[in-house]
Amino acid sequence: MNRTRVEFTVEPFVDGAPGPHVTAAQDAVRGAGIVPDIGPFSTTIEGSTTAVADAAGKLIEAATRAGATRISIQLVTLPPQGADVDG
């Protein structure tokens, strides 16, 4: 199974005071069945490529509806769980 990690930042960003556009994105991810890892500057989600892509679409839609002016997304493809990544 293909696995993907997405890290996203929703702006405008105010340190220590996430606005409704940030929480809407995080709630959308939860609603898609993925538990977000919320850091001080960004949020990370991880799972099957299909699930993460679905969650990313939902977070974009929710955040922009709630007033986001920019959403930065970094996507990384991960090796399958249990794969020998050292060769």
C-alpha cells in the first residue's frame, strides 16, 4: 500500500493563536478519518495515499471557506510499512 505524508501550513499565521481557518483545516482532516499531528508552525497528516489526498482536498476547501489566504503543502511519498528501506 502506498503511504504519503503531507505537511501543511494555513495562513494568515499567528503564533499561538490559530484562527478559524486553521482549525477548520484540522477539523476537516479529522472528519476524513486522519488524526493530525499539530505542531507549532504546521500540521502533518500521514496515511494511505488515497486517504491523505482525500483529506488534503477537504482541508483546502474548509480552510479557504473559513478565510485562509494561503495554504502551503509539502507532500512526501513514504515506503510501504515494513519495507526494508536500506536495500
